[in-house]
Amino acid sequence: MRSSLSVTALTMSIGFLLVQLDVSIVNVALANIADDIHTGITGLQWIVDAYALVFASLLLSAGALGDRVGPCRTFIGGLALFLLGSLGCGLAPDTALLIAARVLQGIGASALVPCSLALLNHAARDDATARARAVSLWTAAGSVGLALGPVLGGVLVTAFGWRSIFFVNLPIGAGGIILAYRFVDEAPVHPGGGDGVGQLLATVSLFGLTGAVIEAGPLGWTSPLVCAAAALAVVGFGVFIATEHASNQPMLPLGFFRRPAFAAATLVGFLLNLAVYGAFFVLALYFRQTHHLSVLLTGVALLPLAIAVFTANIAAGRLAAHLSPSVIMAAGLLIGSGGAWLLRDIGAMTSYHAILPGLLLLPFGIGLTVPIMTTVVLGTVPRSRAGVASGVLNAVRQAGGAIGVALFGALMTRRGSGISDAFTVSAAFLAFGAAIAAGFIGTDRLAMLGVAVRRVGGRG
């Protein structure tokens, strides 16, 4: 089992690395893309946003599909779609086809994340420590992808042109497909959850929410398009809940949220991404606009952040064998909150050396939290429903991240206090998450202990 888990962790990490790499690598090539295919700001925005919008919208449905037909089959199909989209991006002659290919990439990526976690969960069986270590390696691979994006993109664009940032996915992804097909065992399937209406409503709701947040930046929250997208999200979500409650075979069993650990970990995921995505957005703007660094140098300046996340991801897997999930998560969130607090006073005259402690503590705390948070969610549901459970967590996290960027972007428009307000809010959200983790993550375990004590008492 240990060998199978190692190969599964490697294969799933390849998929997640590609997903995260394509989040960050495109930004450094936008100017070159604009010059080559003669597109404007709107076109560039959709080249970036099409991937993020489709990815976030389909996470829940892709997880449910994996539970029904098999997460390994869905993972391989998703990776194949992702590579087909990457090839299309590299060959696209104009803006419309490039956006269409980015949509195809987003569809494939939406299958990779929940299905990879479902397969890790299956390979670990009932060994919570092994599961935590596997998830920590998976999250570490994502950290590498995010960190490599700006630097690798800068090198590839300079040496081979912008199309190379998409072609580089092909050999890496092909290796992942071969490994998955030959060495990864299929997980048990769940024959229920075939609620087509529920899947459609979930997709529409997430599409409306993500689209509203993305477009609120350039258009403003009072824009008719943004208001319509937000209304679509609210109405769609309400109908989705009603539909799932009435369904005999719901895509998302609402009973999951009656489990304190599942609900608490999901809420922590929302708060964490809201705080951290917003903070990272502020840091990127700070280095670009205040210190006037190039895109490549900004990526280099942020490298310690990615190294801290990677190191903490690995450490989290080891700590899981000795400490409870609530302790690790609460400690990680408090460390991250402390890092954000240290960054609240940075300004034009602040040296990089003075920024570094906060720049390391914030991501290190997050790196400790995310693998354990993910492991908690996977451990609270049957293995045959791990796909939809991880889809819920990651859809909620994507929504939180999109809202965080919009919120912190608005804070940055305030003269004088923008950066201070942004990092103060980030510190507060992370501290709130720590309180939730400390108070609720261990509730399921305590409830089980209470049942066991009552049984023993009854026998006596």
C-alpha cells in the first residue's frame, strides 16, 4: 500500500502542479500575447479570467462526476482535456480561439483537483497520517507550480516566445496520464449523485458568483452585468439548496454540513483564501507599483513566499503524526495572522529585509493549515464521496479567493491607509479562522469518544 500511495501522490501532484502553474505563468506573457495577436485589455482580461471562471464553476460538478464514474477515469480525461487546451492555446491564431482554448484548459483543470484528492484519499485507505502526508506533498507541488510560474514564464517567453508557456505542459501532462493509466488504482464509485439539475444549478451559481467578482474590478459593483451575475448566483444557489434537499440522490448531501469538522474546515478554507489571495494580490501590486520592479523581479521577490509554503506543506504531513488537526490548523492560522500583522506598516521606504519576516510567516502559516484542512474534509465523508467533498472545499476556496482579490483591491484604492487596512483585515480573518479551527475541528472526534464512553458505561 505504501508504494501505491507514493506513486499515486506523485501522479496527482503532477496534475495539481499543472493547474497551479497555469494560474501564474500566463501573466508574464500578456504583453507579448497582446503584441502578437493584436488584442486589447479586454481580450487579455478574458484570456486570464476564462480559465479561472470555468475552473471555479465546474469544481463541484467535476467532483460529483468523479464519484459516479470513477475518479481515476475522470482524472485521466481531465488531464487529456487540459493538454488539448494547452495545445490549442499554443497554436491559437487570434484572441477568440485563445480564449476558447483557455476554457478547455479550465474544464480539464476542474476535474484534476477534486479527483486527485479522491484518489489520494483512496490510496491512503483509513490511515489518517498517511493521508495527511500524501495531501501535504500534493499541496507542496501546487506551491512549486505557483512559484515557478512567473520565473519559468519569463525565461520561456524570452527564449522561445509566449506560445512556449503552453507547450511546456504537454510532456509533463503526458507523463501524468501514463502514470495514472498504468499505476493508479481506481477508487470505489458512488452510483447515486446523478442529480443533473443539481449539477447544472451548482455550475450556474458558481459561474455567477465568480463572474460577478471578476467583473466587479473593472466595471464596479453597480454595473448591470455584475448585478445580474450576482443575482444569478444568489437565485441559483437558493434553488440548488432546495433541489438537493428534495432529491433522493442529491449531488451534494447537505448532511455533510451537519458534521462540525466538515463545516468548520470548509469555512476556514473560505476565510483563508479570502485573506491570503487578497494579501498576495496586495504584495504583487506593492512590489510592482511602489518599488517599480519588473514582472520577473516581482516573481523573484515573492519566491521566499512560495518556499515558505512548500516547507510548511512538508512539515504539516510530519506534524500530523504527533498533533491533532485542530492544533496544527489553529497554530498555522495564528502564525499566518501574525505575518499579515507584521506587513501592515510597509511603505515606499521599507526595505526588503524588513518585509521578509512577514513575507515568510504569512505563507508558512498557510502552508501548515491547508494540507490538514483538506485532510479533515476527506476524513469526514465516505471514500466514495471524496470527490464531491473536495469539490465543495475547493469551490468555496476559489470563491473566497476571488472575493478577497476584489475586496483587497478596493481597499488599495484608499489613499494612505490602503496597505495597512488590507493586511489588518487579512490578519483578522486568519485569527477568526484559528478560533473556528480550535473550537470546532475536534468536535466529531469528541462526539465519537462520548458515544464510546456511554457504551462502556451501559455495559458496566
